[in-house]
Amino acid sequence: QVQLVESGGGLVQAGGSLRLSCVASGSMSTIFAQGWYRQAPGKQRDLVASITRNGLTNYADSVKGRFTISRDNAKNTVYLQMNSLKPEDTAVYYCHARNYINRDYWGQGTQVTVSS
């Protein structure tokens, strides 16, 4: 089992920045990728960014050049640095982890609201 706890959401003006954190605990040796998804009201949950165990990253086209995913292995923490935020980035952001047999784990979500 893996537990994920997010923090760092909030309200920010357009053009501002936020950093989300996700602390993981449990059977971390079974995890090969972690990332962030987001879900806006009435929309599906979409991938924002991911990072594999060996450091390969992937980003949604809409956030490339503005968001950066990183991790601190010693702290079992994954970060999402979000810069140049836009109102369309408003959503609930979920921390995600996937293990080697494709089981998914989710955090409880953290709200990010970007005002225009």
C-alpha cells in the first residue's frame, strides 16, 4: 500500500506561482512513476506531469514551459512548481503513483484557483 498526501494549493492571481507537494509513504519500492493530475468542474481528470523512478519526466502540452515536476527521494516527496499560472489552470490537483503492476494510488486532492 502507498499513501499520498498533497499540500500547497490555494488562491493566486493570474501570472503568479504555487508549489504543490506530495508526501508518499508505504511500499515506495514498488512505485515506478509518480505525478500530478488535475480535474476541473465538469471535466475529466487529466495528466499534468509525471516523473519515473529513473527521472524521466512528461508534461501535458498546456503546461510545458510553465510547470516543473521534481522529487526529493530522501523525503519521499514529489513537487509541482507552477509558474505563470492562468485561470484555466484552476482545478483540483491530485497526486498520483503507479506501481510495477499498474495499480494506481491517489491523494485526496488540493484545490488550485487562479483568478483573472
